[in-house]
Amino acid sequence: FFSNRDKIQNFISSFNGWAPVIFILFQFLQVLFAPVPGEATGFIGGYLFGAFPGFCYSCIGLTIGSWINFMVGRFFGKKYIRKWISQKFLNRFEPLLKRQGVFVLLILFILPGFPKDYLCLFLGMTVLPIKVFMIISTIGRMPGTLMLSLQGSYVFDQLYELFMIIFGISMVVVFLTYRFRKNLYDYIERLNHKSPY
């Protein structure tokens, strides 16, 4: 069910006036549970509600989910959270995040394909203030969320040319990010020596 875009769309639409609340709940769940695809729900938000409302509803759900993930990491600590996060992820980013500033964390949230949900859990185990985390995670998720909302809105309005342009840009960004991911990680690590956390 959660991996089927059409089923999610039909389910949310069936709630009529409550549809925005249900959609926000879905966005919240997709942060907490991996089987819920964020790309599907982000697209559906724009399709059902329009680009701007869908974007706003997505941001609300993503912000709530990110906050809860952060608080789970903070209250349950390394003893439990380490079981959910791969050792490879911890080895690469734990030393870095202990010393990096807001700018580097913002880059990580903006990067397409980066495991942001795990990052929220992990940051909860650091000394990062909750207010700073909320600002970073909310702003960092906005570019990708806006792109998905625009795609959904353009398909609903049958603006297929605009959809293909936005979709093409998104695919190029994703490809370049994946293709040069090592360079990006190396760049972030180099910043490790320039800005204290």
C-alpha cells in the first residue's frame, strides 16, 4: 500500500475536507518509517492540493516527523539508536558532525538521496540545540519538497512540458549528486578543518 502512489492518492482523496490532515500524517509517517516513500507523498501533495498548499502541508508533516526522530535520538541515546543506524554511516559522519557548523548540516539535508531520516536520529545524540536542528532540517528539506510539489501540480493541470522540465532538472541534480557523491563527502570533510562546530 505505502509503495503504491495511486492507492495513497485515492485513500487521501476519500477524506474530502480532512484530506490535508491525512496527507500531513502520511508525510509524518514517511519520515518515521522507511516503507513510506517520500517521493510519492511529495508528488501527491502537489497533485491533490496544488503546488503551494501541497508544499506547505508537506513541510508541516516533514518537520513534525524530523522533530520526533530527533527527540527519539536524544532521549533513547546511543545504546538503542546505534542498532538502527549502519556502522558505515556512523564511521563516516560522527567525527564530522561533532565539529561542523550549521552550513555543513544544511548541505546534508539539501543533498538528494542522503539518508535524512537517519541523520535526524543521529543528530539527536549530539549536542546540537533543538532550535538549531528545527531550522536546519526545515529549510534543508524545502528545495526537494518544492520540486516534488511542483511536479504533482503540473501533472494535475496537464502542464506536461513544465512537468518534464522540472522532472528533468530533478533527475540531473540527483544524477550529479550520486555521480559526484564522493567529491561532495570529501568537500564536507575538508570543511571539517575550517569551521568549528
